[in-house]
Amino acid sequence: MIKYRIEYWLTFLAGSLVRIMPYSWALAVGSFLGWLAFDVVRIRRKVTLLNLKNSLGTEREESIKIGRRAYKNIAKSMVEYSLFPSLNKDKILKMTEFEGTENFDETLKQGKGAIIVAGHFGSWELMGAATSQKGYPVDFLVGEQHNLLVDNLMNDYRRSMGIGIIKMGVAAKGIIKALKENRFIAMLSDQDAGNDGTVVEFFGRPASTPKGPAAFALKMDVPIILAFIIRGSNKKQRIVIEKPMYGKKTPDKEEDIRKLTQTYTWKLEEYIIKYPDHWFWPHRRWKSTTKEYEKTVTG
């Protein structure tokens, strides 16, 4: 389709443009685009402000400040993702610093791999790239974009950083194989899962959450490890690796999945409360479990 080709070339050209800029300039462009999306175009601004109010209890003025910073961070993260083809190991490791790598190291000694759970939090793509360039075997579980040209471009960016790709369509086989090879499987697990999810408490409300991370961790007897990337005031971003979480198996498989999912969801909530401008608030996170979005509109 012509539409898909136009989208591809716009994405390719935008990435090429930021790659010829100094890093500070590229981040400034990202910050501007985030402001534009929030304050001018107002993409899902109402959803963002509703989520902030219902989750953090912030007044409108404070919600607007957090929302604006969150959009800027999202745009900066997209810019950093676009930089991948121009980055190497030294550059990546100069942009990041790790805390808690002993949790990865001890897990790898067990020889069974692990499920790495991350949210749409901070520059999550950069965190995956840095983890791979640090020497850890990482595969991303990824969905497929409608535009396959853009989808292939995005995955090429990831592969350029040494990240393996497991497509949703062959997820089970690919994940099991990778875990048996003592690899880390990174999954984003903080968006609404509809009727296919397990319902846990998230900011005091029921939220349908993907079963995958907990289901595979229990099935393969491997831990779940949460990881977060935090953008500080200096040039380096801090990657925090939490201690491994293990689930317990009982005859009630669904309840086992729910309990383990609840455990890591509460940990994600802790980080969002501490760094509210790092999370992806525009998503209708509770759309299948509450009625709070019925009167909101995109824009």
C-alpha cells in the first residue's frame, strides 16, 4: 500500500535526520515533539489526565505538569531508539549505568534463563540495547505492526544492538527454546490484555494484565526479573535490575499466574509512583475492567 510506503520513508528519514545530530540536539528535538503532542496536538491528553487523576490523585495542574514531562520522555525515548544504527557498544555503555547486575549474573549461573519484565517505562528500548551490549543474552517478545515495512525496520534497529527477536505468532516455541539456551526473554507487561488477561490490582483498580510472563515463568521454573531505566539529570541513564521473583505452583494454575502477576505489578506501581513522568500514561490501561473511558475521546 502507498500509505505504508509513505509511513516507512517518513520513519526512515526521521531516524536518519536525528542520527546526524549531536545527542543533545536529538534529545531537544524529542522534548519539543513531546511538548507538541501534549500541548498542541493533544494526542490522548484527556486519557492521560484521567489516568493520572485516578491513579495518583493529582489535581489538574499537577497532572498537566506530569503529563507534559511524560510525553517529552516518551518522545526522547523514541529518538534514542532511532539512534541505534549509529551506536556501538562503547557509546551505549557511556549512555547508561547498571545497578543490580548481580541479579542477572546469579540467575544465569542456574542455566535456565529468566523472564525479564519491563513496562512502557523510560527509554525501555535503550535499556534492552544496553543490556545486550553489556553481554547479556536478550530476546524481545514483539508483536507485529500492521505496516510490515516499519515493523521490519524497527526489528532491524533491535538486531543491530544484538537483541534477538521472538514474534508473537511463534511465541511459545521460541520462548521455550530460548530459555533452554539460558537466555533472557524481555516482555512488556503493563497494557490492557482484555479478555485474555488475568485481573490484578493496579493503582487500586482491577486491571487485565498479560498472563504470558507468569505463565512461562511457572511452566519453565524460571524467575521473573523486573528492570527499569531511569533518566537522571546527568547524561547517563540508570538501569535498575530487581531481585528475581519466583512463583509457587499449586493445583490452581490460573491463581498461581494471577498471584505472580500481582507481585510484579505492585513493584511496577512502586516505580511509577516514584517516577510518574517515566510511564506511558496515554494508554487506556483499565479499559476492559472499568468504565472510566466511556466519555473520553482521543485528541
